[in-house]
Amino acid sequence: MLYRLKTDFRLSIITLLAISALLGISPFAIMRFLQGNMLAGVVDLTIMLSITAGMVYAWLTGDTARSGFFMAVVASGGAVTVGVVVGEAGLFWLYPCLVTSFFLTEPRYAIFINLAAVIALMVHGAAFGSSVQMWPFAVSAVVVSCCAYAFAHRNENQRERLEHLATIDPLTGVKNRRSMDEELAMAAASAARTGISYALVLLDIDHFKKINDEHGHSAGDDVLTEMVALIEQNVRRSDQLFRFGGEEFVLLMSGVDHTGLRAVMHNLQHILHRFLRHPGGSVTASFGVALLKPGESPDCWLTRADEALYRAKACGRDQIVYADEVVAEPAAETA
């Protein structure tokens, strides 16, 4: 639960709003029922139940886009209704709704919802004592919406930058191990749900430490970035490449069978033989390959690929080893 709240910003906002609504509106709903103001009490109760339902839907389905939009509409619509029923005292409920709408849904929807709420109150007019009171309220509501939009927009940009830094390897530009763990879990879930086959390739540059020691780390960095470019140019757009650590990378492929996988691996090995170079000559890599088994966990899947890579190294490097197969596939001929 805490992990989802930390990683899903909109879900955390939805949850916070629901909890705040329950704690903030409940006393007023109880007070209005005790005072005999049944209509206002029913309105408050309906708002609380609707917001709670939106939060539950978000947690159960993970669909924060629809639930966020629904809750933004309910909150603003409820604030308008309270303003109409209660009068001037109910207008203050609209301000927090104007702010949170930009965090619950997309800016274009939030702008429409906020404008619709303000216009509805102005057209009805019952919540205002006079036009002198109405127009300052409208102006202040617009100012609050503009400030909320600017803050939400800036917050979204900063959040995206932080997510990028947290999930992308700065040297090669591919996703890092944190992203890989998430994608492997999603792949395993997808395979169990749809039956689509997935293959995992763990590759390691041979004698990479020697390249760094003899030619410097800048030469090693060039080898890493060039290898990433070569791989990405020769796999499908749907395939994903991750930096596992150091000179080790993981390639995740979907919809491949044994025959197609062997063809892809042979081509990748041939491409690296032909084009990957460092100041002292050619660069080779060893490969450990594993197809996902039915019901297999991501950890076991990765372990089998890692064991295959270890066998490729033990067989003399520059080899392709498929998990659960004993014999390594020999190196491709250099063009």
C-alpha cells in the first residue's frame, strides 16, 4: 500500500482528498442533521460517499485518470450545491476544490470544471447577497485557479524530471535496473494473462575491465554507448534494453519463439562483431538467454538467464547460451 502511494502521485492525491473529505465534511454533515437541515446533510453525505467510492475504484482498478476526473467533478459540483443550499457560508468550500482539481485530472479538464463551477454559482446567484459580492468572488476564484494551474504544472514537470533521473541510466540513456524490475514483473503478469511469450537476454561485454585499464574509462564509456546504439538499431521498437550494472545489460523481448529468438541473437552477435570497436580492436560480448516459463517468477527467470551467461563466460566468452541447454552456440563469424 505504501509503495503504491509513493510511486503513484495521483493515487496519493485521490487518497488524501478522500481522507480529508471524510474528516472535514463529516462533522458538518452530523451538525446539519442534528439541526434539522436535512437537505444540506444529505448533500454532505452524498459528497462523502461519492468521493469515497472514487478512491475505492482507484485502488481496486488502478485507473486514476477516470477516478480523478470523477472526484474533481463531484468535489466541485458538491461545493456548488452546498453554496446554493447553505448560502454565503458554503462558498468557501469551492476554493480547495479549485486547487485540487488540477491534481486530480488533466489541466484542460480542471479548467473546464472550475469555470463551470464558478459560472453555475454566478448564474444561480442565490449564494450571493449582491453583485458587489459576486464579482469579487468570481475574480478571486479565477486567480486561485490560475495559481493552482501554475503550481500543478511546475510540480508535474519536476516530478517527470525526477522520475527520469530515477529510472534512466545517465550514460547510455537506457532504463536502469529499477525500471527493469518493474518491467519484468509486468511481463510475467502479461504472459500469465495473455499467453504471450517473453525472452530475457543478459549480455556482458567481454574483457571490459581490460579496455578501461589499457585505454581509459572514456574509451570504455564509448564502447557502452556504441553497443547500446547498435542493439537499439537492430531490435524492434517494442523490445526494451536495460543497463543491469557496469558492462552488463538486459534485453527484454516479447512475442518470440525459439526459432525467432535464435535468429535475433545470431544477428545481434554478428552486428557486434562487425561494428563494435575500441582503440585496441574489436569488442565481443557473451549472452545468456532464457524464455519465460509458465508461472515463473521474474527472479527465477533472471536467475536462469544469469546462469546461462555464466556458462557462456566459462565456455570461452563470445558465446550465446540458452537456459536449460548445455552446449553453447559458437561465436558468429566476423565479416
